[in-house]
Amino acid sequence: MKNEIMRMDRVTLIEDEVTLLDDFNLHIFQGEIMGLVCINSDGQDALVNLICQNIPIHYGYIYFDEKLVNSYRHSSMEPNRVSVIEEKSHMAEALSVADNIFVLRRGFKKYLISPRILRAQLSLFTQELDVAIDADEAAGKLTHFQRCVAELLKAVINGVKLVVLRDISNFLGPADLNHFLKLLRHYSKEGLSFLYICNHHEETFRICDRVALMENGRVRKLLFKEDFRDEIVLHYALDFRHSLAPPAGSDPRTGMLKFRRLFTDHIHDMNCTIEEGECAVLLDSNSLVLNDLAALMTGDLFPQAGKILLSARDWRSNHKRLKHAVSFVRENPIESMLFSEMSYLDNLCFSLDWRFPTLWMSRRIKRSILREYEPLIGKDIHAQDITHLSPYSLYNLVYYRIHLYHPKVVFLMQPFAGADMYLRRHLIHLINQLRERKITVVILAVSLSDSLLVADRLLMFEDGHLRKEYLRDEFHLLSYAPCRSLLPPSEKQADLKPLSEPFFDMQAFYP
């Protein structure tokens, strides 16, 4: 009989008269990797907080390690033996890896600490896992993959019973993700339990033992391995197939943006061309290339060797004149790209200032913009305070600002990271709106997410080198990609040669 690590029985949680969890039921067994697919984000944060700490609930019972730890009658506020691994670090970044793992833990009572002993202890774990981590390295200098491994080891050494993984494919590249998933399987066989939270059912199908579909704070469907089929999930999730057809691109022979023999600290001999009007996805399997590429296109970094050509002009020598032809949408842009003290319309017009220096003094121009964009945006365009608007309206503001500015090319940094299913579908619509304006779209990503639904071409980087390139009618050949089932084979499939060496293969680890 399986030991039950966590059971949430008919849990209801209400905050500020908003129901965050509604009759929520979830069981996790020892050694199990339990998947949780969030159709929308409602209740996800509340669920993770409740799993970690026994805060008051309005109804229901919570059992941890087969003991009642929380109920509507009494909440102890005590923490559970749970660890969370997510994009945000949970380590003391100024301390070394060894100190974080061995010293900052419950029950550690030594007054004299030997760094040599700590290094030796860590080496026993890293050698077993075939992972290279410097015990003396400051935690803040670790890569995403090394930090996730360190947090996993800390959980194991602290005797944690359950590890919650939140959207790790949004910040771990495919190669690192594959390696990390091997570690999850290794520790699950030793009895450690995992709750794998993400937004793609295809991702959980290849990793998890069971999968729960969550929407509006309630589990709508529990799937066992025999139920891992797309047609079952589509009864509960949004159907993206109607959003698959992107606008037709421009002449594919113009070569609007070119990278020629490009070298930086992390980019090695990059040769590729982005065509005018297309949507290209640059997938970085090791999370090395994207930061350098973003710094190159903002002018914060220039190549050690090679050239970047924009509209046949050298980027380095013409940077001051060409920089206004390039725009960026950062990851989580509604927090990093908007000004809360400005109105919606002023935020929308913000980027136009360099083209129209008198914009802020011309009511006529602003009225014209308002009339043009109100049918697209709606009444929110009149808002003087944007802090109370929904995320959907704020994403409209970010993308329609680019739409109005009309650059030659826009770089989107991980546009789908952290977005629930409804927001992802809305983002696909907004990206297609940019393409209808003949704006070239380059998506910089460490995971495929829904990028293939809008892409014309996929460029895959590994260890700083451009390794493979796929056209749209070849996407179905990828060994693993979220929403792969929504990418039907091309009519030319018979003419395509199968890939003998897939770029990454999840099935190799989890048959």
C-alpha cells in the first residue's frame, strides 16, 4: 500500500471575499511525480502557500505524511516539510553553495564549521548525480540549472517530503531540463515526492505519474497514465487550433536582419538571417545566448568579431540611427515596461516621443491615436490609473505600444513565461496583430512553450552554436514540443526526411 504524503480534502480558501480554492481535492503519494496543469492562474499562488504552511482555511482537511495538520477547525500556522523550486531563488545568494545546503538547515548545531568537510560531503552527492557544482561558489553566481540542483540537494538533505516545482521549463533550457528531470526520477525512486506545476499538459504527460487539471481554484479532472491523451484534455482546456494560422509574411528573400560570423563570450560563429515580416524563434538550450543577443541589439554590447546587418546597414557603425528600428518586450513586461504614474494613453504613446518630439503638447495627435486604438483596446484606453486594470488590458497596452510605434523588428523575451492558458491564447492574438503590421518578430526563448503556434522558423542553439533549423512544416518532427499535437503534419510530410538525431528527446528518459 502506498504511503500518502499529502492529502487535501474538500479545501476551501477565501481571502478578501474572493474564493481562491473551491472544494479543492488533491492526493500525492510517496515517490510520485504528481502533475498539476493550471488552465488559468486563479488559486495557484494560494495553493503553493497553503502546501508550505498551515494557514487558516474556511473548510476542509489537510493531511501531511498521513497526519492531520490543518482543518477549518484549527490551523497551526506551522510549516510543512515542503520545498519550492521556481524561477526565484530560495537560497542566501551571498553565502556559498555548501553553506546554503548544509549549514542553513534545521538541526545544524555546530559552532565550528570545516569548509573541507562540507566540500567533501557535497562532492558525494554531485558525483552520484553527475553534476558539476563548486561548493565554494556564491549561490548568487550559479546558473539556473546549478541553482535548481543545489535547492533539490538542500531539500533532500533537510529531509523534505515534498518538492513543489513551478514552471521550471520557463527558465531551464531543453538540455538542462532533461538533465534535471533525470534527477527527479532518481529521487522519486528513493521516495521523494514532487508536485510538478506547469501550463502544458504535453509536458506533464512525459514526466508525471498522474496529472490534475486545475481551473478557478478547483481540480476539474484527474488523469491517470491510461488517460494521457490530447482529446481528453481538450474537453477541459482551450483549443488553440483556431489560432494556428499566422499572417502571411513578406518577401522571404529580403534578409532584413543578418548575423554574420558573430562572436561574443557566449555566442560562437553565429550565422543566420531573419527575413522581413517573419516570426523566428531562437531557442537557447543552455540559457547562454539570449542575454548576449539582447545586449547586442540594445547597444549595451558589441560583438568581439563578426557583423550584424539591419536593412543592409552595419549595426555597430550605424547604431544611433538604427536603434529606433528595434523594440524589445521584456519578460513579464507589465511589471518592467509600464509607468504606473502615467495614464493608459500616455503609456501607449510613450515610445513615439523620439519621432514626434511635440507629441506631449499636441492634443490633436493624441486624440487621433485614441480614435484609432479605442476599437482595438476598448474603454480601458481612457483610464487615468492603470494600477487597477487586469493583466489582459496591461498586456494590450504593452503590445499595442509596439503596434503604434511600428519598428522594423521586435524582440520578445520569453513572451509566454508564467502565462496561464487564457493569457497565452491572448498573447498569440497580440503577436499576430504585430505581424499584420508587417513587423518582424523574433522570440528569444529557453523553452518552446506556445512559440511554435506563431513561428515561421525555429533556430536552435546549443553551447553557443546554432545547431539546427526547422521550417514551419517541419515542426511536427520535433521529438518534444508543447502543443505539438496542434501542429498537424504538412501535406509535404512524405518528402521530408526524418531527423536521425532529435535535438532533445524527453522519451529517451521516460519511455
